[in-house]
Amino acid sequence: MRNSYKPIKMKYLLHVERIKAEQGFPPPKYIQFCKLMFPYTDEIFLYESKSTVSKYVTVVRGDIKIKVRFSNHQANRMKEAIQDSDFYVGRTTKGIFNTQHAIDFVFKKFGLEIDL
């Protein structure tokens, strides 16, 4: 992983969730996704874009790494064309995808049954 990605722990996820709740906001979708993925992964890495509000979450299970982009704006067409992420939550050139779509995608890639 590049240096800009940081490994995250449940403590961090709960901290962000608490701060958002204190501000009167629901937990961000990427936080909900990470919390759900935590028991099924060996590691989770987070990259927070410096120029946009996009978050990139990489989940790792064994030798499988899956990068999911969470954003409130459409991905750059060129980056999407070269598949800089394995899955995009939000608007894409192919449609609109939500967190549940990302969960389904990751579970399928990990070879897990979905029973949520």
C-alpha cells in the first residue's frame, strides 16, 4: 500500500461515528461499510482525498485486495476508465451504486455468503 493509505481500527470508526452523532449527522457510509466489513477482513485501509470529499477504502482478506471509492460526485471519467478502484459507491458513468451494492460486490469477491 502507498504511504497515503492508513490502516484503520474499530476505535477510529467508532470515534468518527461519535463525532458525527454529536454534530447531528448519521455515520458516513464509508464508516458503516468498514464496520460491517471488519469481521470479514484481515485489514482495512483508508485514503481520504485531499482535493475532494472522496474516501477510498481497501479491504484485504488473504491475498485479495478490493478498493472501494465512496464519493458524493461522479468519478473522473479517465480514472473510472482505467478502473482506479474496483467498485464505486455513488454516481458513475454506469449508474448510481450504494453501499449495499459495494457489500454485495466485496462478499462475492471474497467468496462469502451474504446473510445480513
